[in-house]
Amino acid sequence: MGQMKEYMIELMSQMDVEIDFLCPVCGHPVSASFKMDPDVDEHHEDVTCLNDKDEHEWTVVVLHQEGRYTAAVVENPEIDVSLEVDDHADFWEEPDPEPNPYEIFRAAMQEWDRNVDELSVPAGYSSRNRMLLITLYAIAESYFSDAVNGNVVLEPAIQKQLLKTKGLGLADIKISLETILDKPDIVRDRIGIALKSLSYHNLLVVDAVSKLAFGRMILPKDPRERSVAVGSVRKRHDCVHRNGLDSEGTRHVDITPQYLRDLGSIFEGMASALEDAITDARARRYFDAKS
Ligand SMILES: [Zn+2]
């Protein structure tokens, strides 16, 4: 069996774990993906927040008991850690980024608006409204992921910026000269893997990555809109994983048609801000290269 194939089979037999929480020191997101052996009950992982000025290090412990996974921050067990565990059923189908993600996003949002008109119901706890929230997130998440991945992978200046960011787990990787000779694209590939494994449904992560890669934050400046956007991350998580109940068992009752429309227009603003940030960063690099 070829070395690469052995390596892939080894990767596939592991669980893909994704954790997100907010750094209790600075409030920047901590987002990490790592492998966990399904046969162990306890896994420790050192993670760093995405604060590019002053990074804070934490240790996350993931427990696997009676078929259930839970996660906590060792230094601060009170922190709410969002956890997703994936057995890679869809790994092989992972496609490359779409070439025109913004056009796809705009078309999908028009369709989504029509679906809100036709399908949503007044009750803020209805499963239809929750479905529309999850669909909205899927549309936005695909766009954020394709826009970031498609624009970063080819740009050495952005790659350099991201290599320095500890939160992405790339700063400490040591690669031998032999490996570089064998795989000249290894740096680009490793950055690509790190970026693909970020959780693009965590808007704080998307915001931080946009700042790192393109020099601009994309969360709304307006405090009310910002808080609606940030609060929706947890709502999505509870709708996807807990059937609309929060971790205390309380039902989300405020996912009304008005809330959905409001969030939809906030996401449109964020997508347009990211699109502008990408265009401006590209123009800056063009002029820098000429001068
Ligand atoms: Zn921090």
C-alpha cells in the first residue's frame, strides 16, 4: 500500500473534533479542529485564541463517555464550549471552492427570501423557522468558506500573514527540507487545510479571519445588529444539534419571520463587506507590486 494511502486511512479512522469558544481573557474566538482516536475516553488539545495582538493559550479536554462527547477548557471549566464531532462520512466529497461564490450567495439569498415569505410561520419556536435559520447559515457559511479559501490559497502575502497567526496552528509546524523538496506546495496545502477546517458558521471566526487575511472586520458596526449576529451563532448550534433547545433545556422562541429577515439582511451586509475587503486587498497588492 502506498504511503499516502496508509496515511489517509489512518486519518479516516480518527474522529474529527471541532471546538469553539470565546477567549475569557480577550473575547476573541478560539476555533480549533483536531483528530481524536475513537477508542480513547479523554483527549487534551492545546489551543490559542485568534487575537493577532496578544494570543492566549488554553487546554481543551474532550471526554468520550458512553458514546457521548463533551468538551471543557481545563483552566476555566465554566466556559461554554461548542463541540462538533464528525466521523468524516463526507470527507471524500469535499469540493474545491466555487469560483464565483458571491454570485451563488446572492442567488441563494433571493430564493431564501422567497422561502421565508412562503414557509415561515408567526410562532418563533416553529420547526419551519428553525429550518430556515439553518438554511440561511448554510448559504452564508458556504460563501464565507469559498470566498476565504478561494482568495487566500493563491496569495503569498496573505499566506505569510496567516502563518504568523497562532490560532490557526501553523506557527509551530516544522517541515524538513526533504519534505519541501518532495512537496513544493506543502506550505500552501497546509494553510489550505487549516482554513478549510475553520468553522465558518462561527461569525466571530469569520470576522477574525477576514481581518487577518484581508485587513478588515466584517461583523456589523451597529451594536444592535452586531449582537443579533453574534447571538445567532448559538441559536444555529442549538437548532442543528439540540432541536431548538439551549443547553439548559429552554426553547428558543424568538426565531420569528421578522428575526429571520433581520438576520438575512445582516448576513447580506457581512457578505458584501467581505467581498469589498477582498477586492480592496487585491487592489492594494496590485499597486504595491507596481511601486
Ligand atoms: Zn485571547
